[in-house]
Amino acid sequence: MEAKTIVVGAGSSGAVIAARATEDAGREVLLVEAGPDYPSGDLPPDLVDGTRNSMRRHDWGHLHRARPGRRMLFWFPRGRVVGGSSAVNTCIALRGQPADYDEWASRGLRDWGWDACLPAFKRLENDLDVRSAWHSQDGPVPIRRHPASELVRWQALFLDACKALGFPRADDSNDPTATGWGPHAMNKVGGERMSVARCYLTAPVRARANLRIQPLTIVRRVLFEGRRVRGLEVETQGRVSVIVSRRVVLCAGATATPGILLRSGIGPRRSVERVGADPVMELPAVGARLLDHPGVAIFLRPRRSLHQTMRDPLIQTVLRYTSSKASSCPNDMILQPGSVLPLPFMTLPLVSLMCSVGKPRGFGTIEFTSPDPRVRPQIESRLLVDDQDRHRAVEAMRLAADLAETAPMRGEATFFWPPGRAVASETKMRTWIGRICDSGYHPCGTVPMGADDARDTDAATDGRGRVRGVEGLWVADASLMPTIPSANTNLTTIMMGERFGEWMKTGQM
């Protein structure tokens, strides 16, 4: 088989790139995906249901260690399906703050400042609620916020509790001038998840003669002639083959993209040799660090007066605030209530108050040990190892406890885990914080981009995703993020797909 351009991974960036680039009939794209495709629109229930994550049927099944010395935990959801993680996630549609992208620009990445990214954020969305200079109604992804009439009781009480503590109201959490509490912006309509598969890979897009989608295909490695890409070695339902191409764009996600590079001979020499590959280009930044949002939570047992059901939407509302140890980025903290506790094999009748540390200083590691792409990477997240990150998390849990004790929420639920005596003491909470910490499931930064004059140890690609030292190979997904945005990363990844798709369509990559 031969293809002009291959995009690897039909997720939050890859599907967008393929859809936007093929708007030009002269741009031919083959979109390769490891998971299944549902082109008829007859989606399985777990992909339709936007009220909670899909955790098993369309997941990669990875594990991670949240903190040194702790047991391994599920690393989900990581979508293995056309649509990627956008097809299995919680449907939270947050952009991050202008400071997140200006931070990238300050590193010499002029294409990635807030003013450059805002048009792409607007281009992707059809905001059903807010008409302002910050939003658009012309994009493919519908975004809305639950009105008060749709909030389940725990979510409504959370907003009342935030108000009781004096936080301001914020009707639009994507307004960069706003802070405080309000409904979450979500890519969920009528309870259904609006993934990039549904919004970008529509029937008319799929009908284009210049777009092919090849599901159930695992990428083993990129093939080179010297340092020039000549194609991909892939495996489709047990059959190994080669797809000839001079242009490959990796959008396999922050977990899989570094593994493909290492198996292709690109990365730190020791890591390349560990997976049995012949070195092509030594780039120390490939897989050198893993960025993620540390998440912590307290769980409460609801009383009957809360009228909880197991079908309550997991998340509907949010509080955004600035920590006492904030960096230059405001609204660096996210606190949100969970209406139920969904687990991979069951849903428990507990409610929660969950926090995400938006601008962590710490980072984790990801290591690949086998040439077999099915072998799980070893993921050490090292969450809250940094003192400032841990301080922010403790501060957030003290705030969560204060919210639970306000008049609106008091009496509706009782502390379950950690127990009330631990929640009531800051000293005990500092001890507990490592036990109630897990991933925010926003991995990024494993193949960071950098300015042209960045050191090899700082960046693996330039600001347009071109992999250093080779020809014909790009990275164009969350792996590129040089620092982590202060909010959920899905909308940022879609925005990046919009930009790369436009660049490809107009011949700029």
C-alpha cells in the first residue's frame, strides 16, 4: 500500500488533522487507528454515554504508579477507538488560561501564544450558550453548560456552598476574565458525548476521495532510508505489512507516540537500544518526562435526602480559583463535585469533592521495554512529590472540607474516606494526601516541542512538530506540550489538531 500522508492515531488531534487537511481535494491522507471504527453512526452505548467515562471496552489497559512505593493503578481512560480519548472521556471542555499558551510563546514558540491559539479554539466550537468575543457558533464541536434545571442535587448544592464561602459566580468557565463557580463547559448534548469522531469524521468527510481510514491497525515502527521517512510497518488483525509514504504525522497520544519513536530508532540511545531498535537519531527529550495533573479527592456517603441515583451525571459544575502558591497563571486550581463513584467494574453510591492541581512543578517518567507495541509501558507518575504541588493539594482538600461543612451541604453527606478526623486536621491531611492522590488522566509533554535554538535535551521537535534530525516525520498531539495547561487537555489537543490541519491544508507542513 502507498499513501501521500499518513496520520497515525484517529484521536483528538489526528481525526481533526485528517478532516481539516482533506478539505483541500489535493491533500491525500490515510488515517491509521489501532482501535475499531464505527462509521455507520451506530455507536456502542459506552461511547454514546457522556455522563461518565468508558473504562474498559475501548481502553488500552495501561497501568501507572501514582507515587513512589504505591501499588499500580489503572491508567484510564486512554481511548483505543476512532475518536481516541475524546470518545471515552468526561466531556469537560475547558481551554486553559491565556497564561498557559503565553508560557509556550515565552519559550520561543511564537506560533503558540494565546493570541495565535484563540482563533483555533473558536474555530473548533459551536458554543450553544455564550455569544461573545471569546466564542464561536461556527465550529463542529457543540459545547454547552447544564442549566440549573438539569443539575442533580449534589451539583446544585456545590454551587450554593461555593457562594456561601464568598467565591464569585462564573457563568462561562472559558471566559479568561472570569473566576469562581458555575456550570462546566462540556462537549455533551442530551447526555451524549460529542467526540471528534462524531463531530469531524462525519459522513460527508468520510466520503471524500482523498481520505481513507484504516482501523484495527497497530503501528510497529516508522521506516527510514537513512534519516528520510519511507513508510510505516503496521500490523492489521495479525498481518504485518508496510505502507509506503514520505510523510508521517504521529498523533498516537502522549502515551503511545514516544513508544513509536523509540521503536523507530529515535530517542535517547539507551531507550532505543532497550526496545531493540537500530538508532536513527538520538533525541534525549523523547520520553524523558511525563506531565500530568495530580488529582486528589475526598469521598462522602450521601444521606437519603440527597436523592442520589447511580445514573446521575458524574460531573456538571466546577470551581476555578487561584492557589496561594500560584505561579504566573491564575485559576490554576479546579475543584469539582462527583455525583457518583464510577469504577471499572461497578458504580459505588458515594459522592466526592475532587481537585486537580493545574500547574504542577513535578513530572513523571514513562519507559518502554519491548519492541512489541502491545507491551505496556512502565509509567511512574510521581504525583505530589514536589513540595509546592503537595501544598496546593492539601490546601484544596481543606477547601473541599470547608465546602462540605457549609450550610447548603452539611447534613447531606458524611465523610467516608478519608475519615472525618483526617479531613478535620491539616496535619493529618498532609499524611493522607499521598494515599488519596491519583492521575488527572491528562498525560502530555512526552515529546516536547521547542524553539529552533532549544537544546536537544529540552525539545524533540520544532514549533511545527517536525522531529529533529530526520525528514518527513512530524508529531502533532499532546506529546508536544512543553508545559501542561492549567485545565483538562482534550480541548487543547483538538485546538492543536485544528492548527496542524490548517497548516497541512495550506501547504505549511
